[in-house]
Amino acid sequence: QVRFVESGGGLVQPGGSLRLSCAASGFALDDYTIGWFRQAPGKEREGVSCISSAGDTYNVDSVKGRFTISRDNAKKTVYLEMNSLAPEDTGVYYCAAHERGRPASPWSLCVYQPIPDNSWGQGTQVTVSS
């Protein structure tokens, strides 16, 4: 069974940094494009950063130059390094992969989110506030 466990969130002041981790299990991580998504209260879920098995990345405009996604296939873990955090970065952050049999580029995974509904984890809360 595909499973994602996110960690590393917390309360941070504006301008601060956090590093999120996503531990994946139940499938061969290195065959999939993986992404980080976030959902703020009252807003739709948004693709933030996505990375292909080859290491190609896509970042939504609002996080370019501040967030960096990376992956360690041997550890079956995906990371999101977040710097210069701002209040608008507040939300629950999730990681996920595209649906089996529907390969996706980093851009398409982040934008169209072809992700099975039952594969989402609990997420990790990020709160940016002074």
C-alpha cells in the first residue's frame, strides 16, 4: 500500500527556515515523480514543488528562489527546504506521487495533481507568524 509520512513542520517567524521530510513506502519511489503540495485554510490545495525521478524540478512562482525540493531514492525520502518563509506559506504540507500507470512531469504533477485520493497522508502543519 502506498503511504507517505510527512514531518518537519512547525511554527516559524517570517524570514525563517524549515526542512520538511517525506518518507514513502509501499512502492518503488525511484520510478515516480513526487511533489509537495500545500493547503491553506479556505483555499484549494496547491502544487508547490515537484521532482522527477531524474531530478528535474518544477516550482510554483510564489516559491521560486526560496524553496528547494530534493530526493534520496535509497532512503525513499523526499525533502523540501524552505527559506525566507512568509505568512502566506502557512498551511498543511503534503507529499504525493502520480497515479500508477499515469507518468507525470514535475509541471503536470504540480499543476494537474493526477493523484489517487486515497494516497494522501496526514500532512505536516507549517505556520509562519510573528
